[in-house]
Amino acid sequence: MERFTDYFKGFERVDAVRELFGAQTEEVLDNLKIEFGSRRGYMGVSDDDGHLFVSVPYLKEGDERDIYLDVIHELVHVKQFRNGIHLRDNRYRYTNRPTEIEAYTHAVKEARRLSMSDKEIYEYLWMDNMSEDDVKALADAVNVRY
Ligand SMILES: [Zn+2]
């Protein structure tokens, strides 16, 4: 396991992150661990101990802005984990699970701050493993037009 702050610099200065953790921002990020994986995929937060896992191929090949927004998204899950919320509640589909909607809502707000259009945000939302119906459901849930 590696330290988040050795790889992702300056997130403690991002308002969207401070909004999540307030005065505890530095402490949370300093204590956050990352596990790098060689499998293709994206990022996630462990439901066991709250560490972040990141796909190395995604870091190498992914769009920098997408990766940034994913970190913002995952930090919402870090907060949820710290608050004792179960991250993978399988009573819900991924695209309407409350923990995901909260994380996507926060990332979309940051995307809008970066002046991304709804079309760009919609493309960002569409991950490789999603059907068109899934991404439309997700876009509806976070008020992104398509
Ligand atoms: Zn998520």
C-alpha cells in the first residue's frame, strides 16, 4: 500500500475536497492509502478498510480530467466509509445506489465548475461496462442532459 499524498498532489487545496472533510482534510488525505492494481478498470474504495484502489492501466491511459473527477468521486466514498456507510449495497443497481449518486453528484458539480458541458459530462459518466440505459439512468439521477 502506498500513500495517497505521494501520488496525488494538492488535493488538500481543492474546494470540492475541503467541502467533504473540512478541517480534517489534511488528516484524511495524509492517512489515505492506495493500492495499485494491474487489472484494467477505474478506481474504487474498499468496503473493508476504506483504502483507495486504482487501476494502473487507467492511470496511464485515462484522460487526466476524468482521473481528477474520479478522485473527487472516490473521496466522497472515503467520507461515506468514515461515516460508517456500507458502500456496496447490492439491493441497488450501481446506477441508482445512493452512495454512487452522492459521489457522482459531487463530481458533476466539480465538472461544471471546470466548465464542462453536459455532453462532456455525459461522456465522462459513460464507463466501458455500462449500457446506454444505465448511463441515461445515471445522467437523469444527477441532472445531466443528454
Ligand atoms: Zn463510486
